[in-house]
Amino acid sequence: MRRRTLPRWVVGAALPAALLAAGAQSAAQAPADDPVNNPTIDYVAPDRPQARAGLPDPMPPIPDSEALREFSVSATSSNSFGVDPASLQVIGKRFIQFTLVVISPRGVRNIGYEAIDCESHESALMATGRDGAGWSPVQPVSWRPLNRGDTVNPAQRELARSWCEGGVAAGAPRELLRRLAAVPQRYRY
């Protein structure tokens, strides 16, 4: 008896279809995922929300000199330094933003909206202000290390010493203002 063979093209076309049918049947028989009895290690923790320093909308008003909470930076500085309590805010327990006013002995006011990053120990000037003219954003914002021994921005270094604790802000704005007033600033050199 002679055996009948099928042409190759028929076998080649039928083989993939048969394999697909067998795979579908075995997938239907596979047990459903059971995360309790068969836990997997493919769990991906959600990203922690990222806090970012940025300019508030609307910007705080340019403060009067009487509204400032003054503090001392060094015994050798003849400038007067003050923080506007109304502009002070803590973002994500990491960033502290505030309006800083530096007044020279002749009465010239330098006004800046500043940020301190307690985690990375850096500070940045985010906007400059002028009496009667409002705010001008600084572009690009440049973060500078606070541990640098320069004398360009000693006010930020002093504020970070008072306000940052263990890589985070030491509390809400009310607590930060209390800390600023609690340490006798005139004894810091």
C-alpha cells in the first residue's frame, strides 16, 4: 500500500496554525495569577512625590522695612538683613522659600525671593524685586552650595543653620520664625 504524502506547502501552512491553537489551549488551562499564594517580585513601588522649588503664583508683595523680621549675619557686616514673615513657606519639608531684604547703611534695599534646599544644602535666588516695580524672575535659576566659605551670600548660610535640620525643614513657617528669633544672633560670628 502506498502512502500518500502531502505537498510541503500544505504542511508548512498548517503547522503554525496548529501551534497557535495548542498555545491558546494551554494558556486557557494555566492557573490565574494568585498574588497571595504565589507572590511575585515584580512589584514596583510608586514614585515618591517630588517637591520642587518654584515661584508662587501670585508673588508676595514687596515688603515694607517695618514688616521684616531682622537677623544678624556677622559682627563685621554693616548691612541689615530681614526676612518677610508673610512670604515664608515650606515646600515638601525640603525647600524653604522666602523674601530676603538686605539694607545697606545708606538705605539701599536689595530684595530677592530666595529658596533653600535643606536636603542638598544649596540656595538659589529665584526672583529680584524693586520697590514700586514688582518682581523679575531670574533665568536660569542657579543653585549654589551653602557650605562654601564665600562671603557673597552669608545670609542664606545663617538661615539654613537655623531652619534646616537633618536634611529637612525644621518645621512650619511659624517654627522657623521662632527659631530665627530664639538664637541671640549678635553672638554668631
